[in-house]
Amino acid sequence: GDSVTQMEGPVTLSEEAFLTINCTYTATGYPSLFWYVQYPGEGLQLLLKATKADDKGSNKGFEATYRKETTSFHLEKGSVQVSDSAVYFCALKWTPLDRKLIWGLGTSLAVNP
Amino acid sequence: GAGVSQSPSNKVTEKGKDVELRCDPISGHTALYWYRQSLGQGLEFLIYFQGNSAPDKSGLPSDRFSAERTGGSVSTLTIQRTQQEDSAVYLCASSFSDRGYQPQHFGDGTRLSIL
């Protein structure tokens, strides 16, 4: 079945460091791919998305490119801030056969000043 | 309101009691989803509604779990005869439609603790 695999956390970085959180997926066809973020004490928020191969989603300095050839959707940011400390979830949605999001387990990021 | 609203935000109850969790989706959103987030685990899909009907109930863990949606808006997730393994954060999400690539917008969740 369809699945999403994320790199295990926690990830600890210093402020202004480069961030990569790996996400790979197993799915038939061309799912839509999402990154969600959950800040401490808050609900899940959509961070960015990509709906077809080679699309790049971007938001708040974060980017992820939909790579069909490697079935990946790695999240990157060039210079992290303390305020980026959160749990990041990669998810896919296979439409139209399925309506639900299939989630990775989440990667906790802590950014130290 | 502007976002998905869930109530209560926290619920503590004794094993064996019934609980009702409520979700108010974003106005105009026809699709509504329930997920469960257990400690140390990822999100687990429970059920999804399009309008008032539930085309996919495949994630409901047992017949103790049920959900309904009325008026194409508010949804209630009911857990009967709660067990300790039901302790989790229950998340509700809504989207403009269930078609295309509409993103899901999440509420803050209900943290359920079964004693």
C-alpha cells in the first residue's frame, strides 16, 4: 500500500544552519505531496505542497521539490531560526482513488540560538 | 469562524464512559476528516465525510467508534465504552472539496485521556 517514510528525529540544529528533512514515498501513480508543521502547543498547519512531478512548493523560506524519479519530497531551508522549532510531517494524498492523507511519523526539529 | 474549531480541547474521563468530540469545519468546506494522533505515532486516518455521508470509514478502529455529520457542517465523533488505548489527540480537518488537490485545514485537536 501507499506509505510515507520520514527521517527519524529529533533533529537539533544551531540557528542559521541548513536544514534537510528527508521524505520518501511509496505510491502508485502521481499523488499530491504535502508538508505540514506543528508548532509547540498549536495545531497542524499546511506548510507547502506540490501536485505534480518537478513541482516545487515553497513557503516561509522552506522548499520541497516533487521528485518522481526518486519518489522523494525532501524539505529544505537554507537558514533555520529558533522559531522553526516544531514537528514536521510529510504526507501524500492519492486522488481520486483515495481521499485521506497518508502520513509520515513526523520529524521533530529543535533550533538552538 | 476563520478556522476549524474542535471542542473540548481536553477531555479526561474514566474507562468505560462514552465521550463525544465535536468539530466545526471552515464555512463552505464540504469535506471533513477525522484523524487520531497517538503518543509516539503518526497520524491515523479514522473517517471522512463528503457532505453528510461517509464514503470512507475504513479507519475506525472498532465498532465502539462512530461519527456523524449534520447539515453538511458540524461533525461529532463518539467513542463508546472508552478504553485506555483510546487515549490520543483526535484531530479534525476540513477541505473545500474532496476532489482535486485541496489541502486539508486542521483544528487544534481534542486531547483525550482515559483513566
